[in-house]
Amino acid sequence: MRHLGLDPGKRMAELEKGAVVHNGVSDQEKLPTEVAASGAMILVRGKPGEAVIAAFLHSETFLQVHQVKRYRALQADSGDGPAFADLPVPDPGQLPEIVKAPRKYLNLSVAEGDRLAKVSGAGAELDARARAALAEILGARLRAYAAQGLPGVEPYVRENGAVADPRTDLRAAIAALAFTREAFPGFLDELTAPKTLRSYFWMERSIESAKVLVLSAELRRVAGTSALGADVHFYASREYDAMLTLVGVVPHEDGSLVFAVNHTFTDQVTGLGSSVRRSIARNMVAASLAKQLEETRQRLSR
């Protein structure tokens, strides 16, 4: 609770009454690219930790709370074409502009931008070719993360040459979660290590009317009556650079204390007014985590 900036003396009584408590934690935002560090907590009774983690990370929970469509990807070493067969094209009406300057609109490396810029045609033909190119880009990023871990994540290079590095962001998020290392040794390292057995997903979500495609890695661990789960967004097509959400379950008296922590990064919140936008984002993420925990509790009761 102290890690989340919550006073146990004041907030535990709320938890005991069934409330969801949440908070933005500005002092954990260590990088200029970190737009939000937030957390939320609830008390759950009569359910094992493993079930709580499963409910929090359930695809229907993502859909109900965030309107995120979450799809299971194939194993990264077994061919990933079919996994992205239904891949939507972000902002089809803007597609001609996107292929003219891919790195202006999307998070891409130089090579990925060059690949998308070679796409030609119009209408349905352009749509199909762009879909195929994006599928190749996502497939390559998935395979690289699975084989190499965090070092396999390519930085994003903007049209003006500026570089945004999701690896740096995720390392900072993992460092902030060091309080879990004693109870769950090795978990944070396995989250981003090469050739670790993880579950992979691709997601489709809308952020301020923009279609965002996401690649994520999920890892779960059970240790007695405690449990931990993590969802790492190691690629997002636009709007943000990387994200790490951690959910944990620890025994507390006759129940379990469930906490969720989120670190979100983007290099697009800078300049005049950025502190206000960060404050808004921090509070929005905290409220969103609270909703996800409440939906988790309802799913468990069902």
C-alpha cells in the first residue's frame, strides 16, 4: 500500500467495506516518457490467487473495461501468419497518407517504415497490401521478443529522426516493481528474458478515435497462497510507446489483498502543458485499474 502511496491506516477500512481504492503515484514516474504510474487495490474472499489473476487477465475483462479486443497469438516459432489474418488496418481513410510517411503516423523502426512505404495501390488493393505489410512487421516483432527478450525490441524512429526506445521504458517499469522480487524471485527477469515460456497476444483498441494495434506478453506465477501476473505491451502501433501492468494477490487475514500497478509510456506528452496532461492520464489510468479490479471481483462471483 505504501508503494502505491496509500496510507494503510486510512484506506484499509475502506477495503474492508468492499471499496476499490486507487491512486496515481507521480513520484514513481522516473522518465520523461512516463505518462502515468498508478495503482489500485481491493479485498477478495474465498477465491484462490490463481483464479484472481485469471479473472483480471481474462479477455472478457479487457473487453468490458477497456473495450479492448484481445486475441491469442500463435507461438512465435511456429509461423504467425494466421495469427494476424484478421488484422485491422489503422484508420483506413488515412491509409494513403500513412504509406507516404509511415513513421509520421505509426511507431516503426526505419526498416519497418521503409517496408510500409513500398506499399502501393488504391482502395481494396492498398488495404490488402498494407494489411500484409503490417502483419509481417508484427510477426517479426513477436518473434524477436520471444527469441531475444527485451533486447529484441526495436526502437521507434520518428520522421524527424527522434528515437523512442520501449526497452528503456520497460526497464524503468520493472525497476519500479522491485518490491515483488523477494516474494517472487526471478519473475520480473523472466518477463523480458530471452526464450521464456510466455503467452503472447495481439490487441485491437481505440484511443481518442485512433485504432491502435498492440503486441503483449503475459506471464503468471503462483507461490503458495500468493500469485502474480503481468501484461507487457512491448509494441503499440501509435498513441503510446510501451506499457506494463502487474496484478498481485497476497493473503490478508481471512481473504486476499489484490493490487494492480500500471506504468504507461509515451514520448508524445512533452512541452507546454505536459504536466497537466500527465496528471489527467495518471488519474485516468488509476480509475481504469479500479474498474478492472471491480470487474475481476464480479467475474469471480459469477
